[in-house]
Amino acid sequence: MSSQMNNKGNKINRNNKMTHRRPVYRPNVLNENGEQISLFIPRVDRRTTFEKISFVFHYYFMGKVKNVDFVLKHDKNGFEYKSAYVHFDHFYNSQNACTLIDTIRNSGSDMLCCDKYDKDKKWIVLINTGTKHVAGNPRKRLDLDLLEVNIDNNDDDDDDKSYSNTSEEEIKNE
């Protein structure tokens, strides 16, 4: 079976019927370090699970989710919700994946329908720019023991006292 191409790149089969080429979609899913990006959803319902998020991204032909990191938060009224960091095994070569990634890269965020029965429920989706905190590696904190303490005593008109590397007992005894 031989086929020819016309000037628009469409195949013409032996019955002179044109068959259209499918466009090839390859989303740009690498960050500036050459690593695959992950997505951040700032607010999902507290009952949202890995299965739900994985289903939504698969249902809309965007990608296969490897894992989701949830962070439990409270809003100003005390209601619980979660933030989700979505990590992918791979993104699909689909128009939906390309559109989502391109929209997020160009405008900063995109809306993704999260309920196939209620199209008004949507998630805000962003590219995850944070770094993951690994348990066991303590975050850098300010060491208060190394700070110098200056105490102003308004009752004493003498000079201000400066304390450095002195214990609390030495300060009380003065």
C-alpha cells in the first residue's frame, strides 16, 4: 500500500482520500535546572486524596501522578484545608498538558476543573517553585545563644550596659 504526501503534509492513500496527520504535542515540562516540574495547588478540600488528584490529571489527559504531598492549613476563620504539591511520573504528550503548562508559564496560573459532575469547582494550579523540606534535616534557624543582648536601663543615667556571652546569674548579680 503506497501513500503520497500533498503540499500540506497530509497523506493521500491509494483511493485519493486524504488522511490528516495528527499534531504532535510535547509539553515543555522541564524547569531551568533541567528537572521535571511539579505543580502546586494552593487550596484543595481537606478530604481530597491522592486518588482524587491522580484521577483528575489522568481524566484530562495531562499526566500520570507519581505522588502528592499535602500540607494541612487553616484559613483566617479557622477552617481546615490542604495545599497539594503534585509530582508526576510523566506528563502525557497531549494538547491538554501543553495548554496547561503553557498557560501557567505565560500567566502564572491556570484553573483546572476538579469535579467532572460540577464544572464550577476548580483548582488554581501553579508551578511549584518551592524546595521540599526533608524530615531529619533541620531548617536553618537563628541561634539565640550567639546573639549579643543590649539592655537599656532608663532608671540609671550612667552608661548603657552591654552583655555578651554572660550567663543570666551574672547579669542578675550586677
